[in-house]
Amino acid sequence: MKKKQIRLAALLLGLSLVTAEAAPVIQATAASAVTTATAAKETNPTYSPQLARKVMVATGVMKASQTTVKGQKKKVTRQQFAKMLVQLSPYKDKVGTTVKSSMYADVKKNSSYAPYIRIAVKNGWMKGNLKGQFRPTKAVTLQESVAAVLAMLGYENSDFQGNISSAKMSFYKAEKLNKNITKKASAAMTYGDMSCLLYNMLVTPNKSGTIYATLLDYDLDANGDVAYLPLVYDEMDGPVIAGENWRKQIPFDTKKATIYIDGSKSSAQNIHIYDVLYYSEKVNSIFVYQNRVTGKLNGVLPDRYTPNAVTVSGTSYTLANQDLTYEVSAMGSYEIGDYVTLLLGRDGTVVGMGEAAKLNSFIGGIVLSKTEKVNEDKNADGEKTTEVKKYITMLDTNGEVHEYEVDDLSIFSERTPVEVSFENGKPIVNKVSLARLNGTVSSDAGSFAGYRLSESIHILEYDTNGIYNKVDRNRLAGLTIHASNILYYHVNANKEITDLIIRGVTGDNYKYGILLSASEIANPATMTFMGTYRYQIGDQSGMASSNGQIFAVQGYVGPAQFAFTEDGSISGIKTMNSIEVTSITKTEASNGKQAYMLDDQMSVYLKKGSKYYATELSKVMSLSNYKLTAYYDGLTGGRVRILVAEVK
């Protein structure tokens, strides 16, 4: 039996007009019908009414006001329903604004609903009465709505037997199109009811077995629900580069809009000039991106005659539009070597660009090194000249390394905080003085030491081994940061910290594993300090040495924190705090007095005798079978980095 025929057999279970001879056959195919239909879907939608309302707004089928508590109670008219059907059909982008003549006497040809009614009727989703009336302002009933939805799914009257209306209602229930709808067939549909019915249609297979939403190119999540965020992002307008009057560039009341900055809910007061804005009138939201890059224009790709990307401070960025490609071309206003600021949009492409000085841009960070170089040049007479020039190398909060010429090297040393501003196209390096900041970051990672942490804050964690990593703002939530941990920060006019370089705060720059043995030599008389260490990190073993320092761990075997230099030598080893675990989940371990979060990269070992075997948390979580000891970094991060299990 074909899939279509099997699925239709299910609807016959709800019919009251079935012959005695046919009943056994119908019932015999019912089990296979349900099984086959389920296999065809392979999804388990949540049928969430909240998600249904959000999807209806995001697709433009309903207005936000129609999905409020008050709006949901209002009735849907037949003409409004016709428009909704078309908006959820392949015709959604092919609707005219007028019709030459009306199909019904009670529908004016200049009505804004007339084109939608024509499409809905022509496709057999809706119909008028025998008097030639459509009754556009009459509330649509559940039974009429179900008939239309089944028609949208590809079913015809010939697919149903007996009392057609009853059969359709039975099928509507069998296919779970009735989820979150409780009313009689003759009852009027409200916006609340309709949002559920239309959403249920989207996540239901059509007559051919294809989930209806996919016919409209809507994405589904793992459950089979319509993916909401792609709908919102696909409907965004923009970009708009924020100026002094950015509100006038948004076609709705921005004071009532929901503001998101770099993925976090925020407020309009945190929107700054040159921010990149996108907006969605359907969901009454503004999405703000504050990602910008300042540095030297190193090159244009593939060349200055057909550019599509630029390289700034060693990183390439794609250009989003023709205006920008012209500006960096051979005919444009920018030259290689100019200091520029790139404004990046939601996909990381360049949507705006300006001279760094004109955009009042700066680069903040710390000094990595300083040096002097002999430069060759030519004087006005064309004669070769040599000159010794002074340079610093700095690391900025984006993790980019820059080199700048300075007048005086004596004021700079390793880790000196600096800011680079731009004047007349040239960089000016200034040493900055930092007030001491101490405190604990709020639990929502929104504030620290009396300042707000900007939603788009750039955070870099640096250590003395030259290793550095970008840090997400949320990673700092609840952590205590001392002044000695802060190498650089910048506060804007709104008293927000926008840039931050820290060290020894999260502990994420270190490696965590088992110290297997340590051989250390310390002779102060000859100034000889060296060590050889065997270690195990995960299931990998290794050996490393230190020269000029030891870590006082000879004789210790067990979990430890390791710091490595770029050449692989050991630069630090620390033992760790521990607790005996009395309860554990997939996210935290507790000793009954205090709970510690498990690190995402936590190593788990099964200890047998003196040997450690790498394993997985799920295999040793039973406290009745295993004694668990959690090792955490007390001074940095406060997370469990290693879990050791021993068989009881």
C-alpha cells in the first residue's frame, strides 16, 4: 500500500458512517497507518503555543498586538484568515495590491483583502456560499479553518469518505492539528486558536509526507519545531550605521522596541555612534553589533582593481557592498598603509569603513616588547640616509599584535598599558595610567567595581608565557578580580568597561593533568635551578624540563596545574585544592558545604593503584560504586578541572 493510502486509512477510524463489511479491513490497517505516518515525520514537535505566537509574528502572519493576552481573545474574520493562508503559502511573495474584478458581491475589488481572497478561493482553500457571498467580515469557524488547512496540506474531498466534514475533523485530531485548541467545530476562531492551528499545520506532513514548513523554506530544529531565530534574522532590515539621529532611520517607534546588543538584551542608551544596527518591524526589535576593527590597511584582495576584501592588522575581512569595494580600489580614497576602522555587521563582513582618526578610534592594550631598528631612507636630494628608530610591539584586546614607532623607549616596559590614537593619519602611542580596580563580577557578568561591563566588551587573558586567549564576558560571572590581575582596561563616556586585559583570572590558559614524577635540582651557591617532570594530560603522557627555576613539587604525584611556554618547556606547576564529592551532576560537584562548577574541558581519571586512566564522567558518576575527588583551581576560575574516581 502506498504511503498516501496508508495515512488516509487512519482518518477512517473517526468516521461514524462505515459499513460493517469494511470495518475489519479499516481497523486492520490502522496500526500500520500510525506507524508509517510517525516514521515519515521522524520529528516530535513541542506544539508550544508560545512558540506558535512568536512564529506567526516573525512570519508576518500576525501582528504582535494580536498575540498579547488581550489580542488572542479577538475573533478572526474570514477575510483575515484568507490573508493568513496566503502568507503561509508559496504565493506569499506574489500577491498584487488590487484585483480587476471581485469574485463576490460582498467583497469590493479595491479591498486590501481582495487579492488574498481570490488566491484562497482559486486554490480551493476557502469558498463562498450558494448566494455568491464570501461573508468577509464574519468570524471564521473551526470547521472552516480545518477544511482550509487540510486543503493547504494537499487533501481533497475525494480523500475522505462518508460525512466529509466529520471525516476531516477526525483527521484533524488524528494528525495532532488540534493541539492547544479546545472548541466545537462550529465555534468562532480567535487569534490564540488560529496561531496554534496554523503553527500545527507548519509542523505537520502534507499529503506527500513532506513537513509543510519546509515547503516554505523554513528551518526546523531537532524536535521538528519551526526554528524561530532564523525567521527573525532572515527578516532583518539594515544595516544602518548609527549616527546622531539613528532613531529616524528606523521605520517604527524605537522607544517601544526591544534592543539586543551583540546577542544580549540591552537598552537604547547603550547604542553608540558608528554601531551597526539591524531591525525587524515584525518583532519590534533592533539588533545592534558593536564589533569594529582598527589598524593599518595592509592590503586589498585579490587586487585593487577587483577588490572584495581588505586585510587590516594581518586579518582579512570581506566587504559587504559595492560602495566599499570602490573606496578601497585604485580609484577610491584609501591607500595601503592608511589607518582605518572597519565596522563589522552580523555576519562579520565589513558594512562600514572610515579613517581611524575621523571615527575617533583607538587601540588599547599592553606592550609586549621594545626595540630599536636601523632604517634606511632618502633625503630631499635623493641621497641614502640611515636613522635609528624606536618601536614598541603591543598586544590589543582583540588579540592582534601591532608595531608602532615611538619617540622615547624609556617610559615603556613589558606589560605597560598603552592606547594608540590617530592624528593626521598617523598613530600616536600614549602610556596610560590605570586606577586600581578590585571586586567581584556580578552573577550576570554585567558589572564590576562600580562599572558596567559593555555587552560588546573585548576581553583578553594574557600570561607571562606569551599565551593569550579571548574571554567571553559571561566567563567572568561571579569571579573575583584583584587590581594585580588587571593589565589594561578602558572606560567609555557611559562608564562602561569596553576593553579589558587580565591575567590569572579564569585559569583557562593553563593545562590540567597528573604530575607523575619530578626531579628538581636547587643549588643557590652555583645559582643552579633546574627540573625534569613527567606528566599525563588526558590520555597523553609527556616530559618537559625547566631551566633557571623549580616549583618545589619533588616527591608529589597527583593532579596539578601546568603552564607551558611556546617551546614546550615547563614554566609553572601548582598543586590544586580538592574536595571529596558527596553529590555530582553534569555541571557541578559538591561536598555538601559548597558546590563547584565543572569545567567544560574537565579531565576525568580512574585511579587504580598508582596509575591514572583517562575516562568519561558518565562512566564514574555512581557515588555508590566510586569515591570521587574533585580538584579545583582556587585562585583562578574556581572550577573543577580534574575529577579522580577510585573504586570503593
